[in-house]
Amino acid sequence: MGVLIKDFLSHKLRPVLKQRGYVKKGNSFLRENGEMIYIINIQGSSLFSWEGKETFYVNVGIVSTSVERAVGHVCSIKETSPSNLLFSQVFFRAQDLLPLENHEYTIDVIDNFDNTDKCLEDIIQVDERFNQIKCVEDLYDLLFKSLGSQSRWKPTYMRYWAMTGDWQRFDRIYEETSHFCKANRIETSFMKELESLCHEYGHKPVAISNAG
């Protein structure tokens, strides 16, 4: 990340987000509200940046602390690093959370171009959207959109759903995983983990029931 983006983070973005209750950690800003941690992450682009011009993206993350703590994980802004939080549950580009016009932002001192003011407006919209996500049920649709972090959230949520008896959601993932393993004639460690959960909680998945 170059000096232009770092200057934007420190002198423009940080004051705005500090007023909204965020704490800066590296190139991420985190806010905890009730059972949720909201994350705004700035990711520099090495492909579209060079001396005098820097391009970056806005990533957003959301973590349900109640889910993490229920399965025995440490989860709070003070106790958990942003790198762990970012990929725990929901994590994707800001435009996947809201229909934003800009998908990237650029500071170009050579051509005198700077759309970071628009970035600030978009981030405020993101924060307003965060305020509508107050509990784990509000996260469910977003979880399945967050393709990049599925390998991280699925084990956590499958245990949480088993613990809370939410077998409808559990069985959806179980059946998808079972079909994948059968189609590829493999047994993944995740599949073994799901079977262990079924045994632990005395559950017979729908996929098994239908099969026999």
C-alpha cells in the first residue's frame, strides 16, 4: 500500500469512521455493536498502481460474535486480530453489499484525479447498511454470497446449527457436501467433521434418510 492511500486512510477516512465508532487496525476499521463486528478494509491494487497513481478497493466484513463465542472461539475487537476476523464469516467487496457505482477508487496526482470523496460517501452508505444487520439471522443470506470465506464460516456455522438444533440449514450444507463427495468419489475432512457432528448430536440428515 502506497503513501497516497495511507494518507487517505489517516487524514480522511479515519476521522470520519472514528466519529462512527470505528477503531483502526492496520488498513482495517472495526466497530462492535451488540453481537456484531463490522469491518471496513482498504485493499490496495498492485496492478493499477504506480508512482503518482494508486488504486484501491473497499472490502467489507461482518462477524457474529454470538456464533463465534457459542462454539468456543475468542471473538472481540480487542482480543482478535483483523486478519482473523476478515475471513471468519461474511467478507466481500463493498459493491456486493450495496449497489455502488464505483468498484474501485483512484488517487492520481499526475493527472489530478481523486475520487476518494466519493469513496467516503460510499463507505458511509456501507456503515448505514451495517446498522440494518443486527443479529445472526440477518447474516444468513449474506453468508451464502460470501463465496471466498465459505471454507472458514461453514465449519463454525455447522457446529452452531447443530448446537441450536437448526437442522434445516445444517442439512442444506450437509447434502451439498455429500453430493460433492459422492460425485468426486472422495471423503473430505469437512465431510468427516459433519458426520462427527451428526453422531455427537444424534441427528440423521435428510440426505441419508432419503437414501435409505
